[in-house]
Amino acid sequence: MHKILDRYIFAELLPPFFISLAALCFVMLTKELLRLVELLVSKGVGLMAVLRVFAHLLPSFLVLTLPIAGIIASITAFSRLSYDKELLAMRAAGLSLLRLAAPVLVYSCLVFSLTLLLSQWGQPWTSVSLKKLALSLLREQLSLALDRGAFNEPVPRMVIYVADRRDGDPTPGIFISDERNPDEARIIAATQFAVRHDAANNQVWIQLFDGTIHTKPPDDEQYQLASFSTYNLAIPLEQTQYSQVEERQSREAVIEQLNRTNWTDTGALRRLMEYDKDLAFPTAALIFGMLGVPVGIVSKRSGRVGGFAVGVMIIIVYYVLNILCEFFVTTRILTPFAGAWLPNGLFLAITVVLFYRVNRR
């Protein structure tokens, strides 16, 4: 009987978990989805490239949505069991609340493991890979960065204007202001252009046809004008924002920096707190799953929508506590470790108290 009830409760957790997880991911991805649809429809990016970007974004959002979906599912499941008197029948059969919460503990451990996996390996890998993917898109489809009828800046201090295409014109005209070398700023105008790239050598250039180059040397009395039939303008990808892949500073380097500043560097304190949160936040998913059991029983008349609302409210309180703890860490009232784990400790104490009170009913 115990195994049947365990499977029954575990199965009760899955539908609200996947429904709330899908809803939360959709809400968080809405802004990015609009950009991806724009790339697909108006920018000419292939569908596979858009799907690759979507797949790289998903792990970062799952780290945030998994704990929320975990507590919503736990609250919703036990709210339904309590409201339909099924929980009362289970308790009448001699099962304690802790025994009934055993499948919830297994479920919470699974959510904790997945959140920990994504936060430790998936999210950092996603950040780097997404920038590499963006660099690949820029190299292979540089025309994406050249919106027609607008001033574009693919690299710093280089502004490119592409005229709107006219009927019968194979390519529109192009106007380039190149001030990467302030001593020899130049203006380039051409009637036609084409984007070329060499994937093997990681090079991109704009091939210009039938144009002029206006250059003003440092001497005010000099001016240079050159005409060309074909001219290749290199675009250094290493200067683009996509190529600047920031590596996370190691924990040892952060501690060394704090030692040099006598632990007064607020930025380093915040970064050290982030290292402690790498484990504290997934652990919160485990606590939230167990907290949903007594909360769901207490709010048994809330229903699925009410369970969703209660779960979101608990998460909001948790994030507010995290913000307050981060403030206390930067003001040196709390240590980074205490600031990262204090919200978990408070919610763990609330979970234990609620379990004790509900179990005694």
C-alpha cells in the first residue's frame, strides 16, 4: 500500500510541475522570443540558428524557474489532496505527514539535482557558448548588423549606413564613417557592396564597388580623395561585443583581492557571495519542495490558481530576503557565506515549524 500511495502522490506532483515550468519559461522567454522571431522573419536568419540560440538561452532560465515550479507543484498537489479529503483518509490509515511527504522528498531531490547541475555547469557553459554562437552569426551573416535606412555600428568608432533598396538595384548604396584611427579618419561611399567571410581564417570583410575614399590627415591644409572600382574593408571581429567572452574570476582570486583591500571591496564581496549562492540557490529548491506540503494543506481551498499565486508570493519573499542579505554583505554587516545561506535557514525553520504544527492536527 505504501508503494502505491508513493507512486500516486509522485504522479500528482508531475502535472502541475510541468505546467507551471512551461508557463514560467514562456513568460521569461517572451522578450527573447520576440527578438528571435524578428531575426527569423525580418533579418533572414535560418530557423536552425534561431533554435540554437533558444536552446542556449533555456538553461539560464531553468535555473530560475525550476525552484518556483517545484514549490507550486508541491502546494497544488497537497492542496488538492487535502481539499478532496484524500489526505484525511491516508492519515486515518495510520500514515504520518512525514511518511506521506517521502515521495515529495524524492521529487524535491530531483529538482535540486537538476538545478545544481544547471547552475554549476549548464549556465556558465551557456553564457560562453551563446557569445560564440553570436560571433558565428556575425561572421556568417554580417548583413544582419546592417539595417537598411539606419546607422549601424558593427564595431566601435565605425558607423555604416545602408540606403534602402530601390527597384531594379541589385544592392543599395553604402556610406561608411571609419574613425578607428583618429589621426586618419575617413569617409567611404560606394554604389554597391557585398559581405564576404572566410570561416577558416575567422575573417570578415565588406567588398565595396565603384566608390570614393575621403581622408583628412592631421594637417588641416591637406585632403585626400581616392577613387576605386573594388575595395575590401576588413571588419575585425575581435573588436565586436560578441567576441569579448568574460571569464568568471576564480574564488581564490576574489579572496586574494579581498585580502588586499582588507575585505572592503564591495564588488569582490558580492562576487564571493555569488560563489556561495551557487550551492545555496539549488538547495532552496529542495527546501521549497518540502515547504509546499504544509502550505498546501493549510491553503487547501486555494486550488491550482491559488497554489500558483501562493508559490510565487513565497518566491518573491525569498528574493527580497536575498536582496536584503546582499545589501548587508556589501555594508559588511554579514559575511558573504551568511548572506547567501541566511534566506535558506529562515525558510528551513519555517518548514520545520509548519510540518510540526500540521502533523499535530
